[in-house]
Amino acid sequence: MASVNTSSFYFILNLFFLLLPVNPLLAFSLKNCTILYKENVSADVSVDCRNMNFVTVPDYIPKNTVSIQLGHNQLLNINLKDFGGRSKLKHLNLTVNEIAYVEPGSFIDLVLLETLDMGNNKLTSLTANMFQGLSSLTVLVLSKNKIQQIHESAFQCLAHLQTLDIAFIPLTKVAEIQPFFYLPQLLTLNLKYIRFTTFDTKHLPLNLSLSLEVLEISTSNLKVLAIIGPISPYLQTIDFLLTDGVKQVLLDKSLLKNITNLDVAPTVDSFEGIHEVLGSLERLRVINFGSVDDWIAKGLLPAVCKVQTLEKLTISQTHFHNFITDLASCAQLRELNLEDTFMFKLSKGSMQTMTQLQFLNLGYNMLTEVPEDIKSLSTLEILILCENDISVLKCDDFSNTTRLKELYLNGNRITQLERCITENLINLKVLDMSNNLMKTFGDSFKISLQKLETLDISRNPIKYLETDVFQYMEALKELKVETYHFVDVPYFSGLENIENITIYLHTDMTSLSLQSNNDKPFSDVKTMKQLTLIGSSITQWMPFHTIREMLRAYGDLGTVVILNIYLNYYEVETFELNLQLKSLTLSLTDLSYLSSKFFLLLPNLQNLDLSKSKLRSLDFLVQANLSALRYLNLTGNEINVISETVFQSLPSLRFLDLDNNPFSCDCSNAGFIHWVVTNPQTQVVNAHQYKCFFPVDKQEGLLLEFDVQSCRDDGRFLYFISSTCLVVLTLLSSFIYNFLRWHLTYTFHLFRAFLYDSRKGRKKDPHRFDAFVSYNVHDEGWVYREMLPVLEGQQGWRLCLHHRDFQPGKPIIENITDAIYSSRKTICVISSSYLQSEWCSREIQMASFRLFDEKKDVLILLFLENIPSRHLAPYYRMRKLVKKRTYLSWPQAAQHPGVFWQNVQRALQTGGALTEDTDLLTGPAGL
């Protein structure tokens, strides 16, 4: 019975929580929004509500949010209530919406807002109080709107604005942008592709106190460009487009003297203008050109190289089939970027004069070999040759580049990297040889690569790594490698500073086995932070003992990532030697067999990613001992049903992603659905978009829209309620019968007596009898033989006897009540038979209630037998009366019956008042 009651209690408790009203606005799992996960515990909240088709700003975003992404929705307006009370907000993105109106004062509470992006909307005007309250704003983006009117005080409150992007708006007159030039701290102004035909600074309030450093004014409609006068003493960068339609270019020479950066996208007929401009740029350090095919033939490079202060030159998206030697005059360059110029050869002598060059980018071209001039660049520190067609590296390619620190050769067709190639790269720190055709990577770098910190030789068909291949790379921190098979071990011996290792397992690799008698096949590394193992397909197999040996070596490892590798489920103690592990990813594999034992020794695990791993159940998490887990990714699995107890066993969980699982929308998920919407701690990402997969008739429906109420109305619930009520009623009845029976009986009679007495008092009826005689039928002979002749015959009292004076047909209890209250006294003739009689018991109870209710001497006790006190214990009301009052005893009056009847007469003659001294009944003091 106890177990049944306990289970019933828990059923009622769970049902109570299910029946509670749910307010989804209070839930931690935001509807159609995501609270971005942060590894570090922080009170700051960042919310992502992009691509949710909102037409109004959702009101359930937490007040302590510091960043809100509301881009790519259908917002129509911004109202006062939308961002009210969000005083901690620092970043707000409203780009790509349909916003046509902002109610004045809508941003008044955003006193800490730093960036506001309202680009690509439908604003037509900027009103006076539109940006009221944004006193901390530093970046404002209003590009790609339909702004045609700007109030003169629209930007008055933006005292700290530094960047203003208002490109692609249909303004036609320069005077319309005057409010921008009153911003005291404005550093960058983007006016690209505004519909100006004339940009003449004489229409602007030239302000020597303006801090403007970058001005972008490119526009295809421009006819006249005139920047005359001190627009800003700090202006350093001008980005402009000189199109075919430009008729006049006037640039103040005093202004050009301060320009350090120039971005130009020219066209055919504008070379003369840019040529003149270049001659006036005395401080130019950086210049960027795009699409200058025709300008090259007209002598662009010699004109550029004449700028002696130029340090960085970028030319992109230009066709240089055979780069000519015009570049040789740019001896002053420190950085040269020729990426994506379709170059297949660099002419010899093009760069030999660049004795100060430190950065060279020749990536994304069609070079078939390392240019000859590279070997002469002794000052070069960074060289990018990625995504070309280089197939062979010669020993002298880098013979003089001894200062080179970073070399990127990824994405070529290189088959071999010999020792002679790198022996002069003694200062090299980064080497990227990924995505080539190398089949070997030997131990030929023992001297040359001692300072190497990052090495990427992944995406190469390397079949073997020689013994101790990385032994002398003591400075190596990050290693990425792809291999079929490790030949002898220790594989990573000597890597005392390694922090991050990524191993790509090749398609043809059958196992990553240990082939050594060494007891410690992996070097004992204490600095390791992350180990990543990536297979080429889910059929890729890797023995657990190999992983275990790697983890044994990296005892303080914090992150393990295993992707696309099949794990042998017979060895579940994989992570037994890695108690400090905080982040684990097991993705793109088969974990359908997973049990709780797999995680028992990971008490510090905080992030767990089991995405796309064929999981069908999450019951293994209940006993997994993941008390510190905060992030859990379970996307792309085969989970149908989830018990809410699963996540109750994860007390620290904050972020849960279950997207793309085939959920069942039935009562088996009712508890989980309720947990999703009501739990105050764990965010279930995009839970309101989870779709039903089962049953078929509910497919394409939403999981959280399933009516869990239907699960509460079945017959089992009604049966439980009925049985519970019956049990409670039985227990209550038993308690009342054993402990409260007499109290209720007395209360009932007292209430009836009260009603009767009140009625009699209103009628003021006189007593009809002197005494009502209460006796048992077995004592009727004594009453007629001894009592009536004396009391009625000799003394003349009027007695009420039930066989003679009760009204026929009237309920007996009413006859008793009438008889007692119609008589001045009640004489109880007590014997053993009397005590066993139900009606006699009620008569004496009623008389005793009258005694205490009216405070009158109305009761006469007359004992026909000597009854021991213990026999009166069940009749505690009578026993109480006998203990407090004297009574008349017929057995003791057998020798003097006359005295007995005189005492009865005296008792009948006693007045009604009951006092402490009232003692009219004679006889013994007790039994």
C-alpha cells in the first residue's frame, strides 16, 4: 500500500506541473530566436532572431541582452515599446527588413548602444528625434534605404558617432548631407553610389574641427568632383570612382598632401585625371586598384611608382598574362598584393629592386613555378603562392629568403618537399603545404625548421611518416597532417610545445596502428590543448586503443574532436585517462550503441557535440555523470522520443540543439514538450521550428504545437482520481469513527437541543411534566411496581413515560427531545440493561446536554444496581457526571425505602438554578 501511495503522489505532482499555465514568453527557450552560447559564464546575452519572418520586434527578448540580430526579417516599423528598457544593449542589427518608419524616441533607452545597422530597409526620411538617446553610438549604417529627406538636427544627439555608412541612397544634392559634417568625432563617411552628379565641397560647411579620416564618394553618376578647401585636417583616405562621364576633377593640393590611403576603381577615359592626382599625393602610403587592365598599358605602374612615400600597393581583378618590368621602379614598396590577376609568369627583374619588400601575395594566379625574383627578396617575411599551378620546387627557390616567417604554398601541385628547399628558411614560423600531391614527408628538416610553429601538410596523399619526423621541430604549436599510416613511433616525439594536432585519415587507410615495442608510443606532452581526428568517410575505422594512447600522452588535453570515424563500441573506456577534458566532439559517426559508461570519467566536460551520429535514444545521459555539461549538440540524429528526466540529470545544461531529428508528436513526448517551454535554465535552440515526423497524419506539423492536454484526459487519469478519492475517503472515515465519533454525536444532539430550546423559549410553553423517566424495558416492572405508586400515587408528581405519553407516529428522537424539554427534570433509571440500550444512551446524552446548556439542575441519576466504575468507561459522559455529582442508589436503600423516596421527592422539588453548592441528590459520592 505504501508503494502505491508513493507512486500516486509523484503522479499527482507531475500532473500538477503539467496543468500549470504556461507562458512561453517567460521560458528560457525563446520562440523563433536563439540566445547565442558563450563558453564563459556571463550575464551578458546575445540574441539571434535572423530569418524568422518577423513583422514586429518580438517582446520576449531578455532585458539584459547586449546584442540583438534582427536582420533578414519583415519588420515594418520600429515603435516605442520595441526596445524600451533595454539599457544594456550595445549592438543592434536591423538590416534587410521592410522598415519604413521609426517612431520618435524608439531608441531613447539605448544609452549604451554602440552599433546600429539599419541598412537595406525602406526609410524615406530621417526625422529630428529619430536617434534620440543614442549618446554612445559609434557606428551607424543606413545604406540602401530610400532616404530623400534628412532633418537638420537628425544627428544632433550622436555626439560620439565615428562611422556613418549612407551609401546607395537616392540623394541628389550635396547640400542634403550637410548634417553629417556637424558630427564632431566622425572618422569614416561612406557616400558610395549616392546619386550625386556633382560633389563640390563649396556646398558643405567646411569645418576645421571635423575629425574625418576616411571619405568614400564613388558614384557612377558623378560629372564633377571638386574637393576644395579644408574639409578636414585629418583626412587620410579617399575612395572614389572615376567613370567615363566625369568631366571635371578638382582636388585641393593642400588636401592631397595629407592623403595616405587611396582606393580607386577607374574606367577607360579617366586615366589622365588619376595621373594628375597621383602627382600631388605627397604622403600616400597605401593605394588599392581594381580592374585596371587598360590603365596598365597606359603607364599606370610607372606613375604609381613615382610616389616615393608609397608602401603598400594592391592590384586585383586585372589580367596580367605576362607581368612586365614596369613594376621594377617601385623599389620603395613594403607590401605588394597581386592576387587574382590571371598571371602565369612574372618577368625576371620585375622585383629585384624591391629591397624593402616584406609582404608579397601572388596567390590565386596561374604560376607554374616560383618566380625567379623571389630568391633575391632578402627582406621578405610573408610570401603567399597559394592556389597556383606550381608542381616543382627547386633547391634555390628560397636560397636568399632567410628572413621569411610565413610561407603559403597550399593549393598547388607540388609532389615533394626536399631538405634543400627549406635549409635556408631558418626563421620560418608558418608553413602551409596542404592540398598538394606530396606522398612523403621525411626527416629532412632537422635543422631548417627548428623555429616552425605552424605546419599544415594535410590534404596530401602521404602514405608514410618517417620515424621521429617531427623530432627537431621543438617550437611547433599547431600541426595538421594527413596520412595512410604511421610507420614507427613515437609519432610526435620532440613536440614539447605542441598545442593543436589535426590528423586527417586517408580513405585507403585501414587502421592507425601501433608498430613499436616502445611502452610510450606517443611523446609525453603537457602543453597539448586540442586533438582533432578526421576520417574521410564514416566507414573509416580507428582502434580505440590508439586513441587511448594519444590521450594518455596528452593528459591535460582540453578539447577532442573526432569526425567521420567509426569507433569500436567494445572498448568504452576511451577517455578514462583524460579527466580534464572540457570539450568533446563525436560527429559524423555511428553512436547508436552509446552507453553511459562512455562518459562516466569525464566530470569536467562542458561542451559535447554528438551531431549526425545515428543516435536513437538519449537515455544514456541519465547515468552519464555529466554534471558540468553546459553545451549539448544533438542535431541530425534519429531521435523520436525524449524523456524529460534525461535533461533533469544535466543540472548545468544551458544550450541544447536538437534540430533535424524525426520527432514523434504524441503523448510519449508530452513531458519533454512541457520541459522545453517551461524550464528556466536550458535554451532549446529553434525548438519552435522542430517538425513532426511521426505519426504520418501530423507530418510537417510543429512539435511544440502538439496538444499535450489530450494526454491528460484518458481513462487512466480518471481511474486514478477515483481510486485516490476512495482511498482518502476510507482513511478519513476510519479516523472519524475512531477518534471523532462521540464528538460529532454530541455536537448533533447539542444542536438539536439548542434548536428545540430556542423554539420553546419563543413559545414560552410551561412544563407539562414534573419529570421524564428514562428507563430500559427490562426495568419496566420496577418502575410500575415501585416508582409510580410512590411518586404519582403518594407524592402527586406528573411523570412522563414513553409507553404512555410518547406521540404515536412521531420519530422517536423527536419524542425523546420533546419529553426531556417538556419536563422539569429527567430521572434516569440506570441498570446494566440501561447502559446497553441505544435509546437510553441517547436520552441521558440529551439530558446531560440540557444540564450543561441551561446550567440548571435537571438530571436525577437513580442506580438500580451497583455498577463498577470500569464498566462506565465506555460511557464517559455518564462517568463524568457520576464523578462530579452524587446519585441515588436503590440497593443501598433496601433497608430504608422511605428515606430513598423522600430523597427523590426533595430532588424533584429543587429549583432550576445550578450552582457550585447544588447537591440535591443523596447517596454515595461515587462508585
